[in-house]
Amino acid sequence: MEKTKKPTRSTLHITQSTLHTWLIRVQYGAVVVFAALLPIGKSLTEAALVIGLIALIARTALQQRPLTIATPLNWWLIAWLVVAACSMLNSVDAGASVTGLRKLLKWMGLYLLVVDSVTSRDRLNMVLAGLLSGMLVLIADGFWQLAFGRDLIYQA
């Protein structure tokens, strides 16, 4: 019979590179989950986005690097954010403007998360597979509704 070792302090020690690896996995997993759940519902996708952004921010702080990878799209997104913020000055309904700005920030966060997480063709294929699986669930729910007259996912 094989003896198992008791965990010691040295075996339970989390190194900075181990933490970095786990944060990458959480960040990438959040992107895949977001893609898979996007066609199905809103609240779980937003939870995946928040978890991914927390992992991205923690990883950025751990590595002491810029929050974003330099892409040609970055300056256009910053300009879009500035124009959206400036348009609030002329807005008739400030509440609607704040809601729109919040949505813009959410999608910019998703952009930062995807740009930082999807670093290879294999990862892109996995995100696309997540999107496809979510769409297949949605299509199956549509056929279920056609056959039985009830929504399988959103039964109230």
C-alpha cells in the first residue's frame, strides 16, 4: 500500500508564477463562459465578465504591466469613450446617458479581456466553440418551443 504524504508548508506554498498561471486560466475561462452563455442569458455572462476582469486586473497588478495590449483599436475606443462622456453635457436625460456610458465601459472591459486572453488560434477556436455551443442550446430551445409550446430554459 502506497503511503501518502501529508501536505507541508512548502507543498502548499503558492508561487507568483503559479498564481499568474491560475489567473490566466480564470481570465481565459471567463471569456469562454461568456461566449457560451451570451446567447442564453445576461446575468451569468455579466458574472463571467466581472470574474474575468478581476483576474485581468489582479494579473496586471501582479506583473506590474499596462492594463492593455497595444492594438490599433485602442485609440479609437478611447476617442469613443471621450465623445460619449462629452455627449453627456448636451444630454436631455442624464440617467440614460449614464446607462449608455456604463454599457460602453462594460463592452470596453470585454474588449480588454478578449485582447489579453485570446492569444492563439487554439484559444480563438475554443471561444468560437463556446459561442457555437450557446447557439446550439438556443436553437434546441426554439425547437422545443415549436414542438411543445413552452420555453425550456425560461419557464416561469
